[in-house]
Amino acid sequence: MINRKVFTIIALIGVTALAYLFSTAPTHDGDWQEAQALLPEVQIEGDRYQLRNIRDFSYCADRSIKPARYLDQEFPQDSLKRVWLGLSHFSDYGLAHSFLSFEFDDGRYLVASVEARMRPGQAYSPFAGLLRRYHKIIVLGTERDIIGLRSKVREERVLLYPLELTASQRRRVFTGMMQDVRTLREKPAYYNTLFDNCTTSLLRHDQENHFWKNILDYRILLPGFSDDYAVQRGWIRADKGLEQLRKQAVVPADIDPDDGNFSLGIRDFGIMPSN
């Protein structure tokens, strides 16, 4: 009898907690950590994309922000040259952050990074990401900010791969991500470690991806292994094997993000595109 009462109490607490979690609505209001304070904006005029609030921060060695600078730039869709996949390993066991970098004919790179948007004082936890503790943000930024922060300042192991995509696939991914930025700005959403994270948000733009079929694939649940998934799909060439490819893809941690040739420098040491 006692055990039944205890079970009933625990069940009621669980149901109450779930009801509370799912009764709260996501919002853009309130205070946010400085690096995620502003949402990017996307306006589309024909095949030209007008972007505002592109993050281009510089950082001190202690990870504090020097100038919090934002850029407004225009990107013609027909000048999209290549798409790169980035993986930033912040821990062992496949715990990593995935992002895309769009390369354009004029030498510019635009990074799209789907992240857990956090309040002041919050820290990231995969478990908390299951409980609607974080809102979702898609950061648009320069490589010297998004990649340099991870490779140089945080000293994470960052890998950068050129993706083998057709012109139509590149356009689909780019336009899809830009539309996601617009949608998220109009309709706030929660980040979810399993169902709506950095990797699943990118795979949403693959026409052949089946969410419920792949959701339990460890290479999607653990983004640190998502390069293996990309090799299987033919998006990354691994002629000499995946382990050799990973060694070649590492972004050197000693390249200064404030160097004017940062994007060129990290590719001089990494994998060169096949085309």
C-alpha cells in the first residue's frame, strides 16, 4: 500500500512537471547572453538576400567579448560557390556542435549555427536541453567569429569539410536555412537536444532525410559522429578512410581569428575541395 502511494505521488509530480514545461510558451523577450542578444534578420529580393545582424565579434583570451560588432551584408544566391560542414568537439563521446559555412564567389563566408539561446547565468547541458530550458537561435556570423571562437579561444577540436553537393542542393540548403531564420524570428521556438538541435535542423533541408527513421541514429544524436553519416550519404569524400580525413580536416588552433586571412589560412591546412 505504501509503495502504491509513493508511486502515485511520484507520478503526480512527474505529470505536474511535464504539464508545467509544456504550458510555457517560447519567447524572444527578456535578457540574453551577449553573444546571442540579437536575432539575425533576412529579407529576400529576388535572388538577393539582405542580411542584418551578422555576428562578427572578437574575443579576449578569457573568452570575454572585445567589440560586439554586427554586419549588414547582401548575398546573391547565384554566387553561392560551396557549402562547408563544421564540427566543433567540446567534449568526448561525440559531444560536438555542427554548423554550416556558405562560401561565395567573392571570397566571403557566412556561417549558420543553430544553437541553444541562453539567459545570463545559464550554462549548456544536454540534459537541460531536453526539458525546454533553452530557446532556439540561428546565429549568422563570420568564420573568424564562429569558428575562431571555438578553435582558438575555447581550444575545441574543430573539423571543417567541403561538402560534395550539386548546385541545386547548395541552393536548397542555403535558402532553407535563410527561411528558417525568418520563421524563427516570427515564431519563437525551444531548442531540444534530440528533436530540434544543431544537426537535425541542418538535415531538415535534405529531401531524402526521414526524421523518425533516423532519429535514433547515434551519428545524429551525437553530432561528433555526423561526418560519418555525411560520408555514407556521399556528401563528404573519404577516399583514404574517415580517420585520415578527420586528421586532415582539423582547423589549427594557432591561427589567429583576427588575421585578415583567417578563412584562407584554415583551409591551407585542411581539406581542399575536389572541384
